[in-house]
Amino acid sequence: DAKTTQPTSMDCAEGRAANLPCNHSTISGNEYVYWYRQIHSQGPQYIIHGLKNNETNEMASLIITEDRKSSTLILPHATLRDTAVYYCIVRGNTGTASKLTFGTGTRLQVTL
Amino acid sequence: DTAVSQTPKYLVTQMGNDKSIKCEQNLGHDTMYWYKQDSKKFLKIMFSYNNKELIINETVPNRFSPKSPDKAHLNLHINSLELGDSAVYFCASSHPVGMETQYFGPGTRLLVL
């Protein structure tokens, strides 16, 4: 699976959009971009994933550049409960199961 | 209802002991995983089972032995516990297609003294 690079930490004011970048310049054509987050002391939680088109769900939006070498996770109206470590993961299909390779992630701190 | 549950939530034990952590999922998934998160917060996969069959084993010491009595359960037995085994262990499950979302349990915090 391709390696990802994320900023170590970011701050965001409550109510504002949080834009979390991720670089994955070695991504291959069949690899997806996944985002998970881990709120303190909890298990990781799936947020969103995409291949090449932009995606949106009730939690977030995922913007993938045309060359697929980077992406941005957008939390449109961040709340204090969005404070967490956000992991960008590039993942290929390896058959019956595919492991998630977690990096160091971005620690997002949402403040009042 | 809890989708992926783990017991116990906390486990404190002495070096050299043998302990088990249990995981159950009620999502109807065929694939289950064990991940380890160390003190530096790195989260790494250890094992994966699909329909009770081991399919991923990430160079984990032989002291760790996963057991899957049925596809809804994946237990982790650890022999001769060492100080370095102290970590948070997360169980997860997914459908087996390969690109499916993984759902994680709340974690078991193991402290070896």
C-alpha cells in the first residue's frame, strides 16, 4: 500500500470548516483513499473513502486531486466532538481481506 | 446494541502470565482483525481471520495465538506475557470483499507489570 504524509497537528475553531490534507504521491490506480479517526481512548472510526471522484456523506467530504496524488478531508462545521486523530490511509484490494496500515495521522484540535 | 465488543476493557497482569482477550461482532461480518496500539500510539495489524480461517499474520510472536470458534468471535490468547505486550488491543470486523469498511471495538487496555 502507498505511503501517506499528513501534518502532525491542526487547530480549527468550532463551527468552521476543518480541512485536513493528505499526500499520497505513490498511489497506484487501484488503490483507494480511506479516512478514519480515533477519538481519545476509543477505537478508530470510519469516516469516508474514495477512488478518484469527490465523495460526501453525513460526516465529511473527500476531495481527491485529479492526479490522485493528494486529497483533503473536509469537516464542514467542526464541533468539539470532532477533536481526534485523523488517519489518511491508502489501501489496495488484496482479496478476501485488506489490512489498514495506519500512519501517525493528524491531531485535530477543535477549539471554542 | 454494540456492534463490535471486547472483554475485558482493562487487564492488569504480571509478567509470565497467560491471558485471553475476547471479541464478538453482531454485524454478520465474515472477516475479523486484531490490531495493537502501542504507547507511542502506532496502530498495527496483527491478525485477520475470514470465516474462521487465518489470512493475515503480521510477524507476531508465537506467544500470540488467535482463535476463531465461529465467524462472530475472534479471541486473542497471549502466553508468557512480557512488559512489551502492554498496549491497547483493538478488534475489528468487516465484510470480506476486501475494500469494505472496518468497524472497530472499544479496545482492551493491557498492562503487564
